[in-house]
Amino acid sequence: MEELLPPVATAAGWIGALCTATAYALVSRRRIEPDSRASQSINMLGGALLAVSAAANGSWPSVTSNFVWIIIGVQTLLGVRRGLGVTDGR
């Protein structure tokens, strides 16, 4: 099982890198809005996968920066949701 970790972590890193690059390209080409659900979701997925890869390789500064990336995405999604007047059902 341990021998599977390096290739899985590497694959997660590559997919994460593709996710963040794709989100950046879509925003840059104005195909999606920077604060859209799609943009933030793709970025958060990319950050999570990059964090997995970094953790597997012991790159803790990268893990931390990707964790911050995810938090920013969550905060943005919550802000967008509040801006749309979406309530939590109370």
C-alpha cells in the first residue's frame, strides 16, 4: 500500500495544478467570473489536490499556502452566497 502513495500523490499534484491553471485561464479569458461558484470550486479542488501532493512530499509551506487558498475560496463562496440573498433556511 505504501508503494502506491508516491504515484497517487504525484497524480493529485498534477491534477491540482491543471485545475488551478484552468480556473486562471477561464477567468483571464472572461469565460467565468472570478467570484463565481465554478471559479472558486475549481480553485479549491486544485488547492486541495496540491496540498495532498505537498503533504505526501513533506512540503509544509506549500501545504499551508494551499490550505489558505482553500479558505479564501470558501470565504468567497460564502460572500457570494450572502450577496445573492441566499439564506440558510432560518
